[in-house]
Amino acid sequence: MRILRVGEHISTVKLDPDLVAKHGENADISLLSPMSMGTPQMRLAEMDAKGIDIIGVTIAPLFYFYWAEPEIGVPFAQLANDALAGYVAGSGGRLFYMATLPMQDVAAAAAEVDRALASGAKAINVGGINLAGRELDDEAFYPIWDKVQAADVPVFLHPYPEHLAKGAEVKTTTTCPGSSATPTRRCSASAGSSSAACSTTSPT
């Protein structure tokens, strides 16, 4: 039986907690995450060690950039897919990529389906909600899905933290045990960031 793993971000850094405890959290990243730093050779070695036959890779969802102007989002998606194609090229078929699309420009996204598949993409990767203000079943996206269906390739849906990707402030509330007061927790992150800065304030 062949083992397939999908949705692996090539920008993902996975820290081994045992190595963090051994070397300290500020140690060189190669000491903290020796296998998952992301080069194809390291990824293939990790696959061998874990008994994984094939991995499908994508960009991280923070880089979907659906909120950006088409002048930014379209060339970025093309560059990202070119980078993914180059990343998997020397893997002997054990790595494949799932292409991102500039969903803010339907015509460009439909064209990118063709371009990405021609460069070796095996699937299409899109966020699961708020695709430039539209949802997956919006009729505006039908030309994209027609292309995907005609090519007979799967669509990989990934949760899309659009509020973080866009750098918007998020307000959440929690109630402290034993108190009716509700503090406010505010979080924000810049586009491309993998973490959010948060602060909590309590009502006076």
C-alpha cells in the first residue's frame, strides 16, 4: 500500500520540542528542525524515514493574497506556482504540487489553471472561504471550475485565515472564571507573518 500525504507547505517550519528543550528556543533552526526545513532532499529523507511514498505540497494559506489587487495577486500566484514546480522537479515523482490561483481575477485564475497544469501541477489549491469577497459556489467562479473539471484534477480546499493574511485587527472576547467582566483580546498580524501579536485589556 502506498502512503500519500497532502497539504504540506514548503514554507512550513516544524520545531521538534525535544530538540528545543535540548538546544534552547533561540538555537540555529537547523538544530531545532533538522528534517522539515523544506529542501526537497530533506523532505525526501524525512519521507523515507516515516514510510511516506508521495507528498503534495502547496504554499501556506497566508500567501493566497486573495485580498490584494490583481496587479499584485496575479503575478504572485504565477511566481508561487513556478517556484512550486521547480521545488518538486527533481523528486522523481515523489513530490507533486497543487497550484494556487489568483481568485480576485477570475479570468486570470482560469488561465492559471491551464498554465499550472502544463507545468506539472496535479491539483488546484484554494481557500475555503471569502475568496476575494466571494464564496466557492459563486457563479462568477464557474469558468474556473469548468477548467478544473475538464482537466479532471482534484481541488484541495484549505482553511483560509483571511483576517490574518490581510493584517486586520480581530476582536475576540472571553469571560474570566468567577467574574462577569469580559476582557477584550485584540490580535493582529502582517501579511506573510506566521504569528499574531495579541494583547488583553479588562474593562474598568
